[in-house]
Amino acid sequence: MTATAEKPADTMTLTEHLGELRTRIIRAALAVVIGAVLIIAFYDQVLTFLAQPYNDLCDSKPTSFCPPPDQRLNAFSPTEGFAARMRIGLYGGIIIALPVILWQIWRFVVPALEAKEKKYAIPFVVSSVVLFSAGATLAYITVGKALEFLISWSGENVNQVFGIEKYISLVGLMIFAFGVGFLLPVLLVFLQLVGVVSPRVLLGAWRYAIVGVFCLAAVITPSGDPVTLMMLAAPMIVLYFVAVLIGYLAGRRTARSAT
């Protein structure tokens, strides 16, 4: 904990705020670098894991659907393989460092919160990591279905030759899109706990929320296919109502403890 983090937010100068932000960013960046080094050290195993949905799809389809096993991921330039390795390291480093990143975000926000709100630090970090992991897992499961749709719409006379960097970018962005999408209930619960919005307002706006979720899913879905869109939007809508319920129950508990 830094010295500035112990001060109330209204007593910190602009310079102290910037210094605190710099410290949090440096710590998060170091965690990402350490995670990236670990991922790069096991690059071959990670690449095999990420390519598994595509390989499973190809193995389950006729030979005309996908190229032979030794031709499925290709490097079209001398630097593409290196770029793919660095991209996997960056994506994996961020995922491994996610608990540290979330903790640094929370510690930066803490001085502006009241004492009763600061106790949510551990639940905030744990629930965020769990939900992001759930979203990432669903994205990994969805990759094969998304690829099947995209390949089938390419046409029968189109040879499917995937560049390794493009493939890694697609899978990585899908994992992050689903992970970030699954963090929506954490944000909604937090806003309810600090009194920015009430469960009644969120529940009353459920129609707009559903439309907004589909729009958000369409924007952050990297592949743009309807399969991925539905696989992301459906659980986000369920999580929206779960967040409203949690906020309602937390509000009732707070009201009972205050009486």
C-alpha cells in the first residue's frame, strides 16, 4: 500500500493522484510481463490448446472442409510466427495477471469510497476473476461453432488456409470479449451497492437492457457471426437479472442492519 492510498480522496492533490495512478499501472504492467514470460515459456503447449477447437472441427468434417492436419495454421511471412508468439504471450499475460490488475484498480478507487463500501474489495476481485474465467471458457467452447459457421459461408470452392496470427487474434479477442462481457454484473452490483442506481430502476429498464446487451455483444464480438453473438448475449442477459437480484438482496440486508 502506498502512502497516498491511505489518504482520503478529498485530501489528495492532483500530483498525488497521478503518482498513485502511476504506481498502480506499473504494478499491473509488471504482473502482465511476468505472466507473459510464463506463457511464452510454454508457447507450444498453449498454441496446441488454442488450436484444438479448429482441429476438432476439421477432424469431424470431410477432408474438403478443412486442410490436412499439417497445413491448418500457416505463417505467411518470416515475422508472423514471432508475432503470434508475442501475441499469445501478451494475451496470456493479461489473463494470468488479471487478479493483480483488478486489485490495483480497486486500490486506486478505494480512497473515494466510504468505509462500508471498502469491505467489498475481496468479493469484487474474486467474483470478477470467476466471471471472466467463465466467459473465457464459454468463448473457447464457442470458437469451433463460430469457425464452422464462418467456413461454411466462405463457399465450397474456397480453400481454408488460416494464418497463425489471424487465428490467434480471433481466439484471443473472443476470449477477452466474452470475459469482459461477463464482468457486466460485477459493475451493476457495484453501482447498486454505492447507490448510483437502484434495483428497481434496472428492473424497470429490462427491455432497454436486452437491446443494449445485444448491441454491446455485436460491437465486441470479433468474428461478427450470429452464433458468437447469441452465445455471448444470452448469458449476459441472464447475468443482468442476477445482478439486479443480488443488488436487491444486498439492499434489503443493509436496510435490516440499519434498523
